[in-house]
Amino acid sequence: MDSKRERSLCQAIETGLIAQYRMQPDMTDGLCIVALDNAIVALKQKFGFARNETVLSRPAIDGIVAHVVELGVKHIGNQDGLTMKDYIAVINTIRKSVIRHSACGPHAYFNFVKDYV
């Protein structure tokens, strides 16, 4: 995947994450990580995979899961040739960033990324 498309997808996903941090007062970096993990499973299920895995439903994370899945459905398999593997790699890149920043506090990722999106 080219870096321009990866940056575009990261920014699209992060825009949804920031919106959820702002709308959900209980949102923390830890919950964001859980949401991204669940979004990967929900995305796989949307395409007919991961049927034996469970997607956690919780008001604080449901918006992130829905946003990430919606973007995936929109972009995977379209004329740009994005694969599910490519998209999940982008999600995991963001997840690693959330984990890295969460070491500095429960909202450190939000505080880091909010000015860039």
C-alpha cells in the first residue's frame, strides 16, 4: 500500500476516534484499544470471517467500531485494490500509537492526535 493512501486512511479513522473521544466522556485510551480490537473482528465478520469470535458491545466503543467497519466496507475491494489485510494493518498502526501514548495517561493519545486531525 502506498504511503499516501495509508496516511489518508489513518486520518479518516482518527477523525472518527477523535469524534468519539469528544462525544463519550468515559472514553480512554484503554477503551480505544478495545474498540480497535473489536473493530477488526467486526470487520472480518462483515466480510464473512471470524464467525466464532465475539464483538464486545459497549456504548463508549460502539461508535468507533461502527466507524472503522464503515470505512473498511467503503474502501476494501474498491478500484484502488485495498485488501482487508492492508486495512487491518492501518488499524494496527493506529492501535500501536494509542498503546504507545497511553503510557502517558488515560487520554494521552487523544491529546496527541486531536490537533492533527
